[in-house]
Amino acid sequence: MIISRTPVRVSICGGGTDVDGFALAEPSGGRVTSIALDRYVYVTLNPRFDDSIRLSYSSMEVVDTFEDVQHDLMREAMRLTGVTSGVEITTIADIPGRGTGLGSSSSLTVGLLNALHTFAGIQASKEQLAEEACHIEIDILGAPIGRQDQYAAAFGGANSISFVPDGVLVEPVGLSDQTIDAIRNEFTLVYTGLTRSAREVLAEASDDPSDKLARLRAIRMQADEARGMLESGELTALGTLLSETWLYKRGISPSVSNVEIDALYDRIMNLGATGAKLLGAGAGGFLLVHGDASLRMTLARELGPASGLLPLGIDFDGSTIIHGTGHR
């Protein structure tokens, strides 16, 4: 049996500038500052006695040929790696599966590729896993998404990721041990209880394309500011920046936010947060919140268990095989 473990990610600043429509048209490309969260998608892969395929995720499939697999990501990952028969694949996750704003679909794709390559006796690099995940999701399946999630999931850690016509550049953000501890203590993820497909949000046209472009350019610049604040340990300033980038983001499209999210944001700010922003494309998922070390206890008391509070702990490993070796 092979088990891969792949983190989801928290986009600090720059989300939206990693989409090809922006990144490839801008002379300086797109840029995102992100952190891999210590919450994971697990893929287990085991050989079967016969050549059939069994898949278990939110649904279950048993098919005789991989072309009949209904799960798009699994089918295309099998096609790309050449592992197309005689396997059983199961996926589980530490967080809700879709619509959380944490890039879980891309984490699944990266983790699938890692497990399948390992089964085939190939040790794929982190760059290869990210590139192949982008190829499957964007080029083959046509998802209107960006490329930050795949690289964050594959590489792990805190990174400044640049998206330019020549490719993708991943630069680790230097964090002191003190800053790493402070990030876990001061940043909290708050679940909105709402989910919506990132593909649906990203596919919607802006009411004002020129305004959207100006907002995305500002958001890209904020990604550089966020990197500097992380490296210098200026987390209170970074908290304020979260709210600033959220104001830019929510103006891109009316569907990015809604009445429920706006009300939750206002409530969190009134409870003493320094800043907050919705993660992912919008319309649901998790809010990233900054405040002093006591804020999380206040949020837990005032918002209750449904808020699903999570500390921002950092995964530094990226997609990893935690059990098993190749079978071919």
C-alpha cells in the first residue's frame, strides 16, 4: 500500500493574479504569497487482485477500464502516469472536501499524482507534480483556476510564487522560529459554513473589466508587501493588510461575498480582530483572521463550535509519500 499526504494552502495575498488570463498578459506577471497549512488530503493506493479499478471518495466506483472513471481528476491522473488498471484508490481529508477556499482539489490532484508515480516506480520532483497537476486541471479539464494551489501543495512551506510567461518561480519566505510560533498563535481560520465551487466564481465575468484589472494589480503588489511583513515578523501589519486585500478582492465581482459573509466579517472585526479576509475565490469557505493571542478564545466563545476554528500551523514538507514504495 502507498499513502501520500498533501497539504492544503492558505493564500495570504495575491490570489487571482495566478490565473493565466492575468499573469500571462502582465509584463511583470502574477505573484502570490501563500502558506501550506498543516491539514492534509490523503491518498491511499493498493494493487488489486485483478485488473479492475475501485475508487472510494465521496462516492464509490468499480470499473473495468479507467476510461469509464467518472472522477475527472482521478481518471486523468491515471492516464498521465500510465497506471490504468489493477488498483484501488481511496481519498480522505482533514477538512471539508470542496468549496473551502483552501485549494483542496489541487491538493488531491498533486497527491494522486505522487501516489500513482510512486506505484509506477517513479520519484517525481515537487516541480513535476505541480506542473502535471496544472496540466490536468487547467489544460485538460479546462478549469478557470490559477496555478498557486498546485505549487503550494507540492512544495509546502511559506512561499512567494511568481507566475510569468517563462513559467513559475517558487521562492521560500524566510521565517524565524519566533515568527512561525506567532503565526500559529495569532492567525486563525474561521469556517463560514458556506461552500461554493471556485470554478463557478472565477468563471463569472466582471461588471467592470478595467476596474478588475486595477484591483488585481494592487493585489499583486500586496503579495510583495505580505512577504516582507512575514520575513520581518510584522504580523500585526500583515493582519491589517488582510482587510485591505479583502476590500480589493470583494470589489472584483458581486459574487465574491454575500450578506452572510459580510455579517460574519463585521462580527469578527468587532470582536477585536486586526484584520480578516475570505480565502479562495469567494462566496464561502474559510476566513483567515488575525488578532492577538487571546482572540481565538474569544472567537470560540462567541461563534461556537460550528465556526470550526483552526490555527495557522505550517506544513514544511509539501506532498510526501508517508508509507510504501513502488510496485512496478
